[in-house]
Amino acid sequence: MYFKHFKSARAPLLLLVALLCATNAASAHTINYALEKAPTDHVVWYYLQLGIRHIIPEGFDHILFVVSLCLLSTKIKTILWQATAFTVAHSITLALSMKGLIMAPGAVVEPIISLSILFVAVENIVLTRLKPWRIGIVFMFGLIHGMGFASSLNEIGLPRNKFFTSILSFNAGVEIGQIAIISLTFLLLIIPMGRKPWYAKRAVYPLSAMIGCVAAFWTIQRIFFT
């Protein structure tokens, strides 16, 4: 169903991709010389932990985004489709950014990340059920989040001879963090409350409103005060 309706978000998606491709190429990623001679298993473990830590506990904005994705639908299959779209998208831009093929300044990326959280939170409030276009929107936002991941990862750098090993390990860590957030949301919220007649009124709306307020504050802060 989601692939059938993905074309509803095709035009803005193509526009975003065009903008990304039009950016000036950056220089190559920062080199992590300390890990260039390290055994592969050490490199995998290092970047796996780094990816997990980027979500839990350091990625509060990404945590709120993932939680927001879980609120409007109580079906695990629907949530996993969204998570998959997000994963594919941020993996693409993370790798391209670290290769220096695309570049976007943090002053642009960070406000859009907070706006993506605000958008999903508002959508959770104004819609009574999940619309098929959400999968395309999540993919577009994933492209932006990937560049945010790249900005943080570039502070650590990557070993030149283990570029893809490092990227894949970091991505795996990010996914472990996201799966942990989805699992906790199901365990603490959706399983005990998701079938209650008051679930939307007492859980989805208040949580989405709080997340939206935080995201709006971040957006203003990131645009005008950073």
C-alpha cells in the first residue's frame, strides 16, 4: 500500500534530492588515524557503540522523532515501514556526506530536523489515522537526518581503509538505538493503552503536543540563536 501511494510525495522528494545534489561537494571526511591500524573487530565495535550512543542517550531530537512515528498507528508493521524508509534515507545521505559528495551546513540541517519532528507531531494531532503519504515524508526527513548524523560522525572521523566497515557499523548502532526506542514505546505505551477508546485523547494528543512544543522551541533556537 505504501509503495502504491509513494508517488504522492514524489514531487517534493525529487525537489529535495535535486537540492542535495546541487550543493557543493565537500572535502573528504575527517580521517581517524588512531583506528587505521586497528583490527577490524575493534573498528566495528567502536562505531557500533558510537551509533547507539548517538541515539541513546545523546540523540534526544532523534528519540522524539522516532517516538512520534509510533503514535498515530498501533500496528507494528506500519511503524516498521516508516522506520525502514527513515533508515534507507539516512544511510544514503550519511554515506554521501562522509564521502564529500554532498554538503549542507548545520545552520540549515539542524532547523529542518527539528521541523521534521514538529511536522510529525502536528500530523499526529490533526489526523485521525495514518495517511499513505507519511512514508514519503519520512523518507525525505530521513535524508536530512542523515546529514545531521554525518556532521556528528565527521567530528570523530573514519579510518580511510575501513570506510564502509565504519559506516555500516555506525548505521547498525543507530538502528539498534531506534529499535530500542520503538520497543520501549510499544512496551510502555502502545501495548497497555493502544486499544483503549481514550488512547488518542489521553496519550497521542498530549504526547504529540509536548513533542511539538519542544520541536518548535528547538526550531526557533536553531534558526535565531545558533
